[in-house]
Amino acid sequence: MQNVHPSLLLKGALTADALVSGGIAGLQLFGSQTLASWLALPQPLLNATGAFLVPYAVVLLGLARSATVGSLLIWVIVLGNVGWAFGCIALLAFGALITGYLGTAFLLVQAAVVLMFAVLEYKGLQTSASSNSSNAGVARSAITR
């Protein structure tokens, strides 16, 4: 697995993803009964996804503060965000959930936001310097002196 020094874009995207995920987790865990009635979404679904988002947000914050991160782990996050978005859309498209307008909007906005994070994290990974190449550059410059 290749490690990279996360770019400012990647650090910012991971931090924003963590903050939004943490906020949604809190909302879904502590307001699940109210949300379930407003959105016509199952309360167990809101509780389960909220519970998942707590450790996810903690991991993202840890990665955002790290000097190096594994590029494979960032890929898992990017693909996980894409999967989350398609999951939200699939719940609606295949009739797995019967929800009202607010519930539909909640799922579609969630899909759009996590796709945006996937793009930002992917672009952030592309702009991050490989720790192997930067170490090699340091070694080359030391040799040429």
C-alpha cells in the first residue's frame, strides 16, 4: 500500500466529510423519533446509519490530521461514499422505502453530498504527494550536495 502526504484539499475534504457525517450521526441518533415521523423513514434505519457514522467520522478526522495516509484507505472511503450515494438512490428507485417528499429529499441530498465528498477526496488524493517519491527526492538532493 502506498502512503501519501495528504494535500490541503484531501485534508479539507476528509475534515468536511467527518463534520457532516458526525452532524448527521448526532441528528439521526438523538432525533431519530422526530426524523422518522417527519421523513417517513424507518427509525431503525436512522439509528443504524447514525451509529455507523460515529466511528466513520472519527476515522475521517484521524486521517485528516495524519502526516501520511494510505492511498488504499482513501480509495475505500471514496468508493464507500459512492456506494452510500447509490444505496440512497436504490432505496428510492427500487421501492425499498415508501417515504414522503421530505424523506425523498433527505435521501437525494445525502446522495448528492456524499458524491461531492467522493469527488473531493478523489481529487485530493490525486494532488497528494507520494511519501515514497518525496523521500526519494530528499535522498536524491542529499546525494547531489
